[in-house]
Amino acid sequence: MVEPDASLPPDAATAAPDAHLDPALVWTPCGSRECSELSVPVRWSAPQGARLDLHLEHLPRIAPKAQLWLLQGGPGAAGAGLGALLDTIATRAPELELFLPDHRGTGASGRLSCDDEEAPQSPGGITITDEEWPVCVTSLRRRMGDTLADYSSEAAARDLAALISRFRVAGRPVFIYGVGYGTTLAHRFLQLDPDGADGVILDSVSWPDRTYLDYDSLWNQAARGWFDLCGADALCSSKLGVDPWSALDSLERRLADGSHCPEVVDAGLTPPRLEQLLAALIADDDTRVAAPALVYRLLRCGPADRDAAMHALRWQEAQQGADASFSPVLARNILLSELGLTDPAMDPVLERAAESCLACPGVGVGLRARTEAWPRYPFPERLRTWAVTEVPLLQLAGGLDPLAPAARLMASGSAEHFTAQGQSIIIFPHATQSAVDSTPTRTPGAPDCGLGLLLQFVVAPRAPLDRGCLADLTAPDFTGTSIAPVILGTPDAWED
């Protein structure tokens, strides 16, 4: 049973989570899966008020032995981003019935938007620019009033509880997988319902009391870790030397003072933009090899190198507006309300972190102004601590994950807190975000190590895991042949 919320009326707080769901479901084909919409209250404390249709994709199986619910990250991302993972799991685990919901406010679950500011003909296209956000906020206040508070992680966890309750089958275990912000949602579910699942997998784990204070610095540390590996690699060090991080530092200084490669700076690749571009590259296992190659090309700065750098910048800009189901409005609503800071004393800390980094998003710049301008909702302090639960819990963490690094997870006290049978943390030293698909192994045909561990866990969540795949992980590859045409527009990442 979902933990009652003290702010809810007694009848709403104690009702079964599926008490207000429409009983009749209409399933329609959607590719290899089926889709439906389930009605829930917009405001869980007012169950007789306005309604919201939650979109759900479902892959039924002939003789399912368990259910697995996949929660996408973000916040702001719809479930479709995990479609490829769902298909992979479906192939390897035919006994799993799979569910893929759209978080409220994303995709087909009532996506929150500012239509004018996201219109293709607007100044930023479908991306909302810094100049457009104030107009967007004014529009949101007018249209939604205080209902933005109903699009929180806690409300979404109550949605998840309602969905699971609606589809629970006696004798069929329920497992939840969350990645990135999806771990926040899965953990929030455990905070509200400590016994509500038979097992939970948290991949790239967000700690419950996280804020923006160390956001840029953690990203920068992950980038430095990747560049240090470059310095230990024969190919990469032959291009950038044994200390590639110092080479990057030298490049950014020379670009800033105008003494080097002014053509790319004049074309828009300023040092801050380069830092953001490098941050975007190192966040993903498939693209991070292009980061040191880009630095090498910019240091050389030949005509083809300048073309490659601008190609990478266009790639980044295209990524920002690539997913029309993503809601930047929902992302800001949750991040600024639940992670945002309004203490002026923290401004210098955030500014120094942003200014000293060589590869980070620079989120600290202007953070307090953005936070104060947003119609924030109060975030309960009771949700800033780890859940108290005996449910088996598998936590997967990447050592080079810029958003949720393993070292920061360990510093949060998670290992000391979760000690029940079946509760464990697995660290992949070189992995980025999403360990289930950034931990390839040398064995042909074997799944990524993280995915293999997930598949073990859902079969026997309280049994010791066979961790042999950790010794079979592939070494970091700096050749970049497969990704070079996409990121740099060249067949070779390093040379013309």
C-alpha cells in the first residue's frame, strides 16, 4: 500500500492506488507492442477533480513469470526512449511481461509545453531559448495556475503505484527498472510503498538529497577521468600526449584570448560552447571518444579540422531538439523545484564550479535567477532521505557517469543504508550513464554486463549475483571509427 501523504485528505490518502482508475482498458496496436491510456487524478489529493490520461506501452507474453516496469530518465523524457532496451530484454527474457509508461507531463501523458516558444518557426525552433523562458513561464502561470505542483516526482510515483496495482497478478513478481531520473522515480515509489515491488534495479543512481551544488564539478570530474584514460591509451596519447587534460586546458585558454583558431570562435564555438559540447560528448558511451579527438583537431586547427569542429557543434544543436516527446517544461518544473537553490550565499560556489570546469554544462550560471522565476512547489524534506525497505535492490553505477558517478553514490551512504538480503551495488569503473548498455563485454553474443546482471536479478533477486562479467569488460576504445562520420563528419575521428 502506498504510504499516505499527510497533506492529502483522509479518504484520498488511504484509498487503494487504483481506486480511481477507469476499469475498462482499450488496447491498440503500437508496433510490436500494445498501447492504452489509464485515467488518474491530476491531483491525487482531489481524486474527484480533473483527470489525466497516462500513456502505457505493454508487451504481453504467452506465459509470463514476472513483470518488469521500465522508467525512463530526464526528467522530461517519455518512455519511448527505452523502447530499444525493452526490445533487447524481450529477446533475452521471453518470460518477462514488460511495461513502458510515459511519465505524467511527457509524451502522450499530457505533455507539458509552451506551444508558441516550441514552435518550429520560433527563435529557437522547438528548443526554448533563455530569452523565451520568461514568456513561457508567464503563459504557464496563466494556463495552469498552481497545478504545476501536481507534476512532481511524488505525483508520478503515485501514478506508478496505481499502474502497478492495476496490473498486478497474484504469483507474478513485480520488478522496477529506472535509469537516471528514473531511479529517482523508482526510489520515490519505495519511499511511498516500501514493500510495493519484489525487486528494484536503479541504474545510474540519483541520491535523494542531491542539489545543483556539485552538478558542474561532478561532470568535470567525469570528463577528466575520460581524458586521463586517453593519456594511458597508445593511440590517444600519441595525439594528445600523456596529459590530455592539460592539452584541453591550454586549448581553452588560447581560444579565450584569441590567439588560436579564431575562425571557430567567430563561427560560434567559443570556450563556453566548447565546454558544453565536450560535456554532451562524454555523457554517452557511444560519443565520448569524439571528445579528445575534437580537442586534437582544434589544437591542429587545419581547414578540415575547423569543418569537423563546426560539424560537431551542429550535431549538438540537433540533439537538443531531437525528441519531440521530451518536455523541457516538466524538466524545469521538477529540477528547479526539487534540486534548485535560492540561497544567495551559494551563488559564488556555483559560479566558481562553472568557471573552473573544462567540460561541463555550466548549469550554475544564473541558476538562482531561473529558480526564483519559476513557480516552484514545496518539496517535502521526508523525501530527501533513503527509503527504508527490505526489498531486493540492485544498484548499478558508472565510474565515469557525469550525472550520477559511482563515487558520489558511495559518498551518499547508500551502501551502508541498504544492507538487506539482495541489496547490492555494482560499480563499473569506465561506464557512463546507463550501465545496462554502456558495459560491453569481450564475449561474443553476451549482453552488456549491466544488462546480464539485471537479467540474473529478476530471476532470483535475493540470490548472490554471478559477477564474472566484470572481468570480461572491454577496454575503452579511442579509435572512434564508427562515430566519427556522425559527430565530426569525417571517416576518421583523428585525421582527415
